[in-house]
Amino acid sequence: MDLKNKEYIDKIRSLAKEKNAVIFAHYYTRPEIQECADFIGDSLALAQQATRVDADILVMCGVHFMGETMKILCPQKKVLIPDMKAGCSLADSCKAEDLNELIKNEKLKIKNSDACQELIVVSYVNTSAEVKALTDVVVTSSNAKKIVDQLPKDAKIIFGPDHNLGSYINSVTGRNMILWNGACHVHSRFSLEALLELKAANPGVEVLAHPECKAPILAQSDVIGSTKALLEHTIRSSAKRFIIATESGILFEMQRACPDKEFIPVPPEVTEGVGCSCNECEYMRMNTLEKLYNCLLNESPEMHVDKEIAEKAISSIQRMLEMS
Ligand code: 13P
Ligand code: SF4
């Protein structure tokens, strides 16, 4: 079927109504997916909203771990995801068996030191269900500082997998968490040189960055926050122009919310012959209207999470929701 966006959106909306389905989309998805969704949000808002809606089917247009989190939180509901191959380089940078090894080593160090120290594992939501099952509390970029601030001051904390976010949280909480060495390939490739040029060409314009960006980018930023926090800042601020260092999908919602403002995206470093030279997450872009339509029509692909893993993982996600 070769339909235009508008026709697809109309068909998807009537199918969703017929099937009592709710469509969720992350801010990084294609504009037409955001236009079609019932609910758009950052990782935290999507997880919170999933537990509140009264629907038989939840469709998560985002990446795999977002669908997984939704299924863990709503095991009785059918959770669909338009493309099961929509992964996340950050989640992939932390395998459960490797994290388990680190946890065992750190527990042994505590035991050998005779210290009666508590070990707390904090994982970013961008992780697999298996990693969440090894985790004490999950965080997102919206609530990481607030949650780490509530943890006992004398506890030893392992934070993973995003090293940039972990360093930033260490700096704003005064903690010395043990950091996993993972990164998001999109956020770690923003060009400092290009950002400095943009700042020089646009004096006084605020720079807004996601905390998954590298420290030199964050050091040049005026506002550091989750996608939702950055969006809310652009709505609240009296400024008319902003330089944005995060995945460019967010520009759609920023522009929709503030039609009279200008958003200037920071470009990535250009690495000849390697990967994508844009600031888009190719996994998020795998969500297309055609796949969304087919997924709703066929009620497939459906997200399943191993029962035992889900039972272990849910407490770390629920702890996050309680502490947010
Ligand atoms: P948010 O938690 O800000 O939605 O970010 C999720 C993500 O994947 C960032 O790359
Ligand atoms: Fe994962 Fe990065 Fe894509 Fe976010 S932008 S989903 S962290 S790969």
C-alpha cells in the first residue's frame, strides 16, 4: 500500500479507535509519527503515562527498551512496537553479564575492606530488561539528579551505562559514582568546533543540551536537561532563538510549541566514511507510518519479556516512579 502521510494518519487513527489502542511516541521520532500519536513524551513521561491509560493495546513508537519498559509496567496489556530492530547503541553498550561481573567485583571489594557499605546499582532507563533486573533503581535524564540525591550518602553507587550522563550527575550531586563506560552514538558525536562557531555567529543565544552529550559540549551549554526539560525551557523562555544539542527530532515539537522561535541544531563531527553525518538517531527513524499502520493492523510485532526477568526488573522501575 502506498499512501500519503495524511491518509496513513487517518487510517491509523481510526484503527486505533476501533482496537482501543493508544499510540505513544518519543520526541526523537519522525514528525509524522509524533503527529499521529496520542501521547508524545520523554522516557520518563512515556513510562508514567503507560501506567495511567485505559486501553487494550499500547503502541510504543520509540526504541526497543521503551517498549520493554512499557510491557514490564503493564504486563496485562498487549504492547506493540512498529519495528523490533529499533535498538539503542547506549543500551547495547551494557550487557547484563558484564554488569553482573562488575557488581560481584565491587561486592567483593567491600567485603575484603571489612566496610559495612551498601552497594546500589543505578541504571539509566536506556538498558535491557536483563540489566534492569540487576538494578536497584532506574533513572531517566529527567530524574537522575533527584534520585541520586535521595540515595544514602555513604553508599557505593554503580551508575550505567551512559558515562557522559554519569559524569554530569557526579558533578551536580558531588557523588563519586563508579561509571560504566557506555555512550549514545548520536549524542557523543556533536562537534565542539561547530558549536563554538555557532555561538560566535549568534552571540547571546542560549545553548540547550541533553546530558548524554560529552563534557566539553555540556561546558558550553546554558541549559542541560532531558528532552522534556529542554522543550519546556524553550516554551517558558522569553528568548527567540536557541542552539540545540540533542537528537533533531525534538525540533518538531519545539517548533510546534513555539512557532515564532528559531531553533539551530548543532551538527555532528564529520568522520569521513564512518556512520551517519547527521544528528538523527537511525533507530528512532525506523518508526514509519507504514510500519505503525501494519503493526496496529496485524497486532504484531508484539513485545514479550521473560516473566522471571520482568518480575525482577519491575521493582527497579517502580522505585524510580516512586522517587521521581
Ligand atoms: P529522554 O529521557 O530525555 O527522553 O532521552 C532518551 C534518549 O534516548 C536520549 O537519547
Ligand atoms: Fe539510544 Fe542514542 Fe537513539 Fe537515544 S538517541 S535511543 S540513546 S541511540
